[in-house]
Amino acid sequence: MKTPDCGKGALRATLTRRLQGLRPKPTSLFVVLDPGATEVAERAVRLAAKDAGMTATFVRGPHGESRKTLASAEKLAGKLIRKGLDRRAFVLAVGGGVCTDVTGFVASSIMRGVRWGVAPTTLLAMVDAAVGGKTAVNLEEGKNLFGAFHFPSFLIIDTNLLRTLPAREWRSGRGELVKTAMLCGGAMWRSLCSASGGSLARRSEALTTLVHKAARYKAKVVAQDPQEQEERKLLNLGHTFGHALETAMGPRRLRHGEAVALGVLCAVKVAVENELAPASTEADMRTLFTRHDLPTELKGPLPNATTLRRLLSRDKKADDGLLQLVVPLAPGEVVLVKGVAVQDAVGVLRRTLG
Ligand SMILES: NC(=O)c1ccc[n+]([C@@H]2O[C@H](COP(=O)([O-])OP(=O)(O)OC[C@H]3O[C@@H](n4cnc5c(N)ncnc54)[C@H](O)[C@@H]3O)[C@@H](O)[C@H]2O)c1
Ligand SMILES: [Zn+2]
């Protein structure tokens, strides 16, 4: 996994060099652009490609969780082929996590795989979705069940692109940021604890620094364990509970990062109930979440136990019907607890959010 290029204006500043550095030289450049990403991103890509001596062909990518489907991937692949993509083409995904997940998945399979790069445009994609080479679409049976590992040739994180992000997506991204800070601990955790939601403004240096730290932290973990055999599993803190909630509630009621935040609270509950963390941890986490405008409870009733059981048991980390839960002991200190019965996880959800 390559170290991300990060910074305000990084897209215009580094894309030309990244494109020129590709070996063998691509025959063509296809840019899959999230319709929500602004003209700023499009202009930066166009100019950088021109400087690299390439003409970019733009294709509209999918956005929004409901479009993260096999049908979207098929549509995108068809568009790329009709526009002349061949095996030596290069695909650049510019967008939120849905756009980068679907585009990466298409790049992994089209013509048996073409090279790709990523320029995330949402906070969530910058700190998580676009980092790490996991690509997927959702199936009716659950999230991200159909996909592949396909590592991008480069990753460019330009925090200037966040200026237009709607408040809801902004909050969702902060869910993954808090998760990463909890995993990373140290200075990252301390700066998140001392910042209020408001002071982490989009244009602030504090935000840019945190985004860089989060992306680099993830890239480092992925580099050590690219195929998620062990270490990388810890990045899924909050995701076993979070994915079940997200699928059950639907993207309108619960965005990915909001679901992850609730999932982290459930994981904290497991730690406290098993006396792996002090009892005060749960209240402290709720206070921190509230300060960062993250949810601490569900809007509406918890889905019924049968639904939760079904969704939890489809977790990709489940082993022989038993769950593996990432449990935080303290900031920077997490463990993987194996062999958790699905019914016990339903109980945790009830006691945390019911
Ligand atoms: N592959 C991974 O490792 C990984 C990790 C975490 C999350 N994910 C996935 O990421 C997805 C969520 O990504 P997301 O939160 O970015 O959602 P998203 O891609 O749906 O984007 C949210 C909305 O923001 C819009 N948007 C994008 N950039 C914008 C900008 N700069 N200004 C204004 N609007 C903009 C999009 O058009 C969309 O409407 C989920 O499907 C999740 O499973 C993947
Ligand atoms: Zn996530």
C-alpha cells in the first residue's frame, strides 16, 4: 500500500507527477467522477492530466449507498468499455466511498483488471474507504459481500475538496475519524479529545493534520497485513455492530460513519462488561461523541432480534457462526475477541442502544 499524498490542493499539486510515474505508461486515462464532487476536483484533474500529457475521459460514477450495487458496477464497466478502455488504460476514481468502492471493484475485474488510482472527496473516504485496496459492492444479503482486494497505484487526499461536503456526510466521516483515533491512540486521540466538533472546521489545519494521520495510520496497518489475515482486522472496530445497524436501518436513517460510531459504543460496552476497561469509559465515549455531533443512540426502535441475528451472522469476520469482535481496552489498545455467539452480540446491541 502506497503512502498517501496529503494536503490542501494536493490533487493539482501531485496528480501530474503520479500519472507521469506510472510504468508502463497508460494508453489512456478514465476519470470516474462522483456527481457530488465539485468542479474544483474536475478542473484540478483536467489540468493535472494535461500537464502529464494525457487527455482525461470523464465518466459519471455512482454515489449514495443505494447505488453501491452490481448493477452500478456493470453499468460503469459498460460505459468505460464503450468509451474505449483497454487493458493498459488507467482509471482514476474521484469521489466518496461509494464511487471509490464501485470504481475500484470495476477496475479489479474489467479486462481481468486494470490499474487505478484514488482521489477521495468525502471525509469518510479520505480517512478510510479509499485507503487500503478493499473494493466491493453490496448484495441484498449484506454490505460489501461482493468484491476484491485491488490496490491503487496512488492515493491523493486533497482536503480542499471537503469545502462543499454536506453536514450529514461531514458527521459520517467524523465517525470513522473517531474510530481511527481510538485505534491509533497517542497524539491523534488527544487532539480529537481536545477539539470540539466546531473547531475541527473544514479549512482548519487541525482537520488536515488529523486526516493525514488517519490515512497514514491505516495505510501502514494495511501495508503490514494487506489481505486482512490478522492485524488489519483491528481496523474493523465498530464495524460488526455498525454494518448490521446500517443494513437494518438503511442509508437514509443511518450513514456508514454514524453506524460505525454506534458500533464503537457497542464495542466499548463489551470491554466494560467484561471488565477489560474501566466503567467510566462508556460515559466518556458518549460525551466525546456528543461533542463531535455523533450519534449515541438510534433514531427509532432497534431492529428486532431476528433481523439483527441474521445480519450479524453475515459478518465477513464470522468464523464457524461465531463472531470476532474488535474490543477497545484504551485508546491505542484494542484486542480481537474470537468466538462470540451472535446471540450475545444482539444482547450487547440491546443494552447499548435499546
Ligand atoms: N473500502 C473500504 O475499505 C471502506 C471503508 C470504509 C467505508 N467504505 C464504504 O464507503 C461508503 C461510504 O462512503 P461515503 O460516506 O463517502 O458516502 P458516498 O460515497 O455515498 O458520498 C456521500 C455523498 O457525498 C457526495 N459527495 C462526495 N464528495 C463530495 C464533495 N466534495 N462535496 C459535496 N458532496 C460530495 C456524494 O455524491 C454522495 O451523495 C460505504 O459504502 C462504506 O461501506 C469502504
Ligand atoms: Zn467503515
